[in-house]
Amino acid sequence: MSHTEADLPAVIHEAEFVILSDGTQVRYEESGGARDVFVNDEWSARATLFPGSDYCLETGGCTYMLTATDDGLRVEKS
């Protein structure tokens, strides 16, 4: 399932992704309770987040807060 920026804020689950207004794609993979965050087609995780941790993503002139939750990864525009 995919989401767009119009759906934000949204909690995504593994195998889901968000496509931001500039076309940037954000997804994550579960890794031992952590969320490995990937942007576009990166092979290496941009960040590894445990529940309660967050990461600030700047792209396309906008800032997005990515927060690991017990249910998935919350993506919201800052």
C-alpha cells in the first residue's frame, strides 16, 4: 500500500511507503524491533529508529519528521 503527502500524518507499516510531494519515497524494514528507514532506492538505511526515536528528513524544500512507533513509522510534515 502506498500513501501520498496528502495522507500525512500517516503511520506506515513494513512493505508500505509514502511518496512525498517532490517524488521522494520513504519506507522502512523491521530489524530486531527497530525500523531501518530507506529513502528512494537506497541500499543502506538512512536511519535506524527504535520506538520513540525520530529522524528529521529534509527534501524538496520541506521538512518531515519520521518517528518510530510500536505500530510502524509515523511520517508527518513539520
